[in-house]
Amino acid sequence: MAEPHFAGKYAKCLGTGFRAALEYRVNFFLSVAGAIAPVVIQTALWIVIYSDDPASSLFGFTFPQMVAYTVIAQLVSRLVRTGFEYDVNADIKSGSLDRYLVKPIGYFGFRLFSFIGDKIVQTAFMGVLLVLAVWILAMALGFVVSAGAFVLFVLSLALAFVLNFLVFWCVALVGFWLTEIGYLFEAVRIVIIAASGGILPLAVLGPDASSVLTLLPFRFTIQFPTELLTGRIPPESVLGSFAVAIFWMVVLAALGQAIWSRGIRRFAAVGS
Amino acid sequence: MEYRANFITGIMMEAGYLLAKTMYVIVAYSAGKRIGGFSPDEILVFVGSYVALTGFYAGVFAMNLFQLSRLVHDGSFDLILVKPVNTQFLATFRRSDMGAFFFDTIAGIIMVIVGLARSGIAIDLPLVLGWSFFASAGAAVGYALWIIPMTLVFRIVRADAIAGLADTFWDFNNVPMVVYNRIGQAVGVFVIPIFVITNFPALFALGRLPPVWFAWGIAAPVIFGWIASHIWNSAIKQYASGGN
């Protein structure tokens, strides 16, 4: 039997992720519903904080900008969220990683394309929610999204998916050395969400902290796409920002490969 | 404590969540203005009370509530039914995460103490007893509020989604309830008394708990505890053993 074409193998992985996402769409909708609470909480907070001077700027945000950031960042945060790290950890712990090592398909490629397939479905659903959110923001606060900003947002979102995958791929591979890792994933996840601007804009943390966090890859998973859509990135900075994001993708991919190489040698030595 | 790695990583997870919660405190201090009539130091007391009670929620009964669906689904709930212990007690308190409980409780209490000290409020025995009482009452109300929707598991079996959604509403206490409008506050205090859980201890400590709310803070755990128990006993009659 002829071996499947290289692209065909990973297209099947993409299809697997796509079908899984359709099957677990209720979980995704509940995750999105969970975004309602922080949006309500933060909007109420900002209304009170800006109440004495609605036209003022705080942390570099006007009130409409802050509310728009709050809503869109929450939706983006739900969209780029991963979960495959638990499956990777289960494969390592149970030894079923064995079967992927003998298949004509790389485990990294399998996980990456399954993840992308999963995100295609979620992006379709989220696209509808995002349009609705932008419409409500436009009606309530005069928030406007340009066509150019939308295109850049979509491009940055694709980068965000891959970046977030690479970050959690590196974290998941720690499973080669640690046996009980579930809580660690959650700890890393919440810290990364905070460092990505997924809870509050990084500017809230002050100029020093936000300067440091701006250099790290995390902001490109949530804050960067959000600020592109809300028009807060100066046009002359867009290309440079994309370049930095791609740089981090290369670094994280190399780091992941290095960890995989060491981890798989340990896995093979220890056995299932 | 048998799984020490789990204990340690559990604490790391709670530390991550604590970081997320304190971001709202950072907003208060960074904004440099009073929020709903409360200074940033007083906001710290609210968030500290929230963190302390999250220790109870996350460490004592959250995992039991999330696992209830699985117990019913695979029939393990039968083993709880046959034991000579109150079923509700056993099902909802059988497991605990002491790492999360102690970490959050201690961190929260420290935040409350720092906030009160910076506000110039003397921490005396009546304040400690009063805060502890309303924190305990809030924990009881929180327990009742989370039990009620989870009883759906006896009817629809897979209620993981409900537990997940209920979990997200805990976060409404991450900020003082004064940021919400009057209708929201009224609903959150008297109808679905989620704000009683963490706001009342803080308001008492700050000396800003109105008499009507003071009385409600005493009555609410009794009323909602009775309602939750009644609904649990009624719902458990719907239980039909699942599993193989």
C-alpha cells in the first residue's frame, strides 16, 4: 500500500481536529459563555473608574477603548486557548506515545495540525460573536473597525494560534520529566494569560513591567491581535511587531525541538 | 499529602490564580482614585476577603462539586448512598485540597490585614471575630448556592457544564459589589446572594456594613442552607444508579 502523500497525512490530522471540535462544540460555547463574567466585571469596574471624567485617558486608554479592549481580549483569549497539552502528557505517561514514533507522521505535526483543525471550527463560531461584539460596541460607544485593521487582526490571530501552540508544546514536553503535571499546566496557563494582556491591558501593570512583558512572546497571543483590531498599534509599528512575533515563533520552535530531542531519548530509555 | 508533586503544583496553580486576582488590586492602586467610595487600601480588604474565601471554595468543596457528575455517571454514587453518613455531607466534602485551602486562606488574610492597617483601622478582637463570622457565613452561603444547580446531576447526569458555568460566577466577587449598579447589587445580595459570600466580611471589617445587611448576613446562610438541603433531598430521589 502506497504511503500517503506528505501533505495528505497532515491534512487528515487537520480533519481529525476539525471533527473533534464539532463534537465538543458545547464545551467551546461554554468556554465562551465563561467570558461573559469577566467582561461584565471589568466593564462595571471601568464605568466606575471613568465615571468622574468619562473623557479622560487612563493607562493610555479612553473609556471606549478600554471597554473595546476588554470585550475583544476576552473573546481572543477563549479562541487561542489550548488543551492538547493534557493529551500530550497522557500519551507520555501511558506510553502510548510509542505508536506515534513508529507511524509515518511526526508527533509534533500531528498535534499542530489537529490543533489547527480544532481552531478552524472555533474561529468560525467566534467570527460571528466578534462581529456581534463589534456591532454592539459601535452602537454603544462609537467603536469602528477599519477593513485594514480587520485583515491585520486575522493575520495576527493565525500567528497567535501557532505561537500559543508552541508555548504550550514546550510546556507539555516537561511531562517527559515530571509525572504529575496537570496543575502545572493550569498555573502556567493563568500566568501566560495575565502576561498576554488577557485579563487586563499590560499597561495597567506600570511602564516598567509592561516594557518587559512587551518583549516576551506572550503578548502576541492576545494583546497584539486585540490592539490591531482596536486600532491601537501605530501603522509604522505593525511590520516590526509581526517580525518580532515571527522571531519568537522560530525561537519557540527551536526550543520545542531541543526539549523533544532530549525528552524522547529519556522516554525511549525508560520505556513505556 | 501522598502525592507531594500534586500538592506543590496545586499551590503553584493557586499562586497563578492569586496573581490574576491581584491584578484588580493593581488597577485600584495604579488608577490612584477611589472606586465606588472605597480607597485602594479598602479595595485590598475586599480582594483579600475574596481570596481567603476562594481557599474554602477551591480547597474544600469545588472538586467535590465538579466530580459529582462523574460519580453519578459511573455509578460510584451508590457507594456514598449506602454509607451511614449524611449523603450530602459525604458527597460534597469527601475530598479536599489542603494546599489550595491554606495557600489562599493565608494569602487572603494577609491581604485583609495589610489593607486594614494601611486604612488606619485597628485590628482588635471584635473585628477579627466579626470578620471570621461573616466569612464563615459567606462560605456557608457559597456552599448552598453551588449545591443547588449541581443537584441537576441527578436528573441530567452530565452536569459538568453547569459546574463550569457556576464556577465563572464566583469571579463576580473579584471586585467590590459597589462597582455594580443598584439592581445588580440587590439581586446579588438578596436573590442570588453571591455578594454575601465575600463582600460582607470586608464591609464588616471596614465598619461599613448597614444594619439590614448585617441581619441578612446572619439569616442568609440559614435560609439558603435549608433551601439547598431541601433541594438536595428532593433531587436525590430522582437518582437511578448509573454505570455498568
